[in-house]
Amino acid sequence: MRGPAAAALRLALARSIAWAVHTSGWLVLGALGAQRWPLQFGGLLPTALWLGLLAFVLQAQAGRTLTAGTVRGAWLLAAAALLLATASAQPLWLILSWAAASAASSWTVRLSRGAARTPWRQALLPAAAGVAAGGACGLPALLTGLPAWWPLPAPMLVLVLMLMGAGAALTLHRAPARQGCRWGALDEWRALQGLDAAAWRAAWAQVDLPQRLSAAAMLPMMAGLPAMLALCTPAGTSPLTVVVLHLSAMVLPACCAGVWRRIDQPWDAAPACAALLIGGGLALTVLPLLQGLMAATLLHTAAWSLAWLRGLQGGIHGGLRSTAAVRTATPRAAALTATAGVLLLGLALAGLGPQALWLTHAALALLALGWLLTRLWQRREIAAGP
């Protein structure tokens, strides 16, 4: 099959694989840390290493010519490292495998995009399918743990290898990578790429601060998922319910909003994101600790989903899709930011327990509330006149 239909199908598959690999990485490596290093860095050391390696590799490749051979080599490295992890039961090989697979999946999307920009709605269904596939792949590890003598259960190993094989097969169709394409597979990377403090200060007076805060909300949500399961299971909440709700909040708000025809016109996502962030803060204050934390996490994840949707559309105030901070951040800075963010959250979890997540989401809500009050005050002064 050739032509535009085949190209669209390849791009949809590449996007789904990228989402599946990245989502399963959060779950599997989160389970690995919670099982083997629960007291060191809150069990987030494998996740931090994975994010750091991925950030360094992706940005190190940025600006260079991306070839199909390079991408296939990354997929081969990922599969080889996964088999070595299975044979040796060494966690570092598992971390390296997911970092290589995540980078390869991002590059596969770049190759599959080609030279033309695709309609933004075409990214919604692959994202939902990829999150569902990644959840199905990584869920057993998160719910039942990883056997000490076998890093991955056999069905999971087969599924991951199939994902890697499908990703490598997509690179057989040679196409030039679109220049200027962002180097991160998923938009949660925008929180890690925005390293320019001046850009954040400018965002306070502009409309994209709630979207930046929503991007940052994804990090504690996914990194804190194992801790949420540890809290919810003794309280009688089904672990499966917790994971399904969290993953659904990533994609369902964007998919539901994506079918609303009016958003084809320019729209301001900041009020919706700010409302969800502030609503999460209210849930923290009026509900008991566990219920409030769960509600805030879901509301803040929904805010991320809307910010991601707006970022897909681009344009003025379209989110963090293309900023100077993204273009100028060094590979070392990106790697250190990704790793340090998760490690700091892990240290807070190890020292404060669930209060660390409570404080993190409360800070996001307070910043959104401060932005909203500042905007209202500015409008009042403008209306009052000189």
C-alpha cells in the first residue's frame, strides 16, 4: 500500500508505538524502583535514570541528520539490552533498553511525518491507542511486581519485543525527517525542556503559564503512580481502577475536546487549564488526604491533556510547542533537569510520604491561582483607565 493513505497509517502506527513505549516505561520502571529501591529516592531512581538518558540522547541528536539506519540501530540496541536484562536480571540493562526504545520511537515518528505537517486531529486516536497498549503492557509489572529472577514476565517480554519490531519495520519506508520537528516524543517533555527562567517569568504576564504548569503536572502524576498505588491498595481502592483512571485522564479530555468543532478556531486554553489546576487545589483542601490527592491528580492530568491538545494546534499562544528554551537548552542541562526533577520528588516522597505529592499539586494550584488573580487585577486596571 502506497500513497497518502499509507503514509497516514504509518504515522498513526508510529505515534501509537511511541506512546505505548513511553507509557509502559513509566509503569515498568516505576514498578522496578518501588520493588528494589523503595527507600532510596522514593523508588524513583530507575525512572530518573531513564528520563535523563532519554533527554540527553534526544537532544544530542537534535540538529543532526536523522536516517532510517540510525533509528533501526536504536531499536536493535533496545531489543538487545532487553534480552540482556532478561538473561542477567540486571536493572541497568532494563533502564538502557527503555531509554533506547523511547528515543527510537520518537525518531520513528519524525521519519514517518515526512516533510508535510499533518492535521492535528490525526494525533488523538493514536495517542489513546498507544496509552492503552502501554498500560496493558506495563500494568502487570505495576500490579504484581517483577520477579527477582526474571525482570519481565514472559508475556510482557513478548509484547515489548513486538512493539520494538513493529517500530523498526516502520523505518523500512525511507522518508526524510521533517526539519524543525520537536525532538521529544511526548509533550510532557516540554516541562523538562523549558529551562529558560526568563521564559517562565514572561509567561506569568502572558497566557501560556497555566499550560506550562499543566505540562509540569505530568511529572509528579506519572512518577508518583507507584506511591499512589501503595496508598490506595490498603485503603480498599482497586489498583487497576487507580491506573485506569490516571491513564484515562491523560487522553480522554483531549479526545473529547478534539471532536468539538469550535476548537478549529483560535481558542485560549489557559482558563480551562487554570480552572482544572485550581480545582485540584480545592480538592486537596476539602477532601481527606487520599481522596483529595487522587482528585487533584486526575484534575491536573486533565489540565495536561488540554494543554497537550492546544500544543498540537500550534499558532499564537499554542503552548510550548516551539520555544527558544527548547532550541537552546544544552543536552547536559536537559538531562540534569529530567533526572533532578524526579530525584527531588523521590527524596520528598522518601521523607514526607504522600504529603510530598500533596504539596507538589498544591504548589501547582497556588501558582495557577496567583496567575489568575494577576490577570484579573490587570484587566481591572485597564478597565479603570488612567
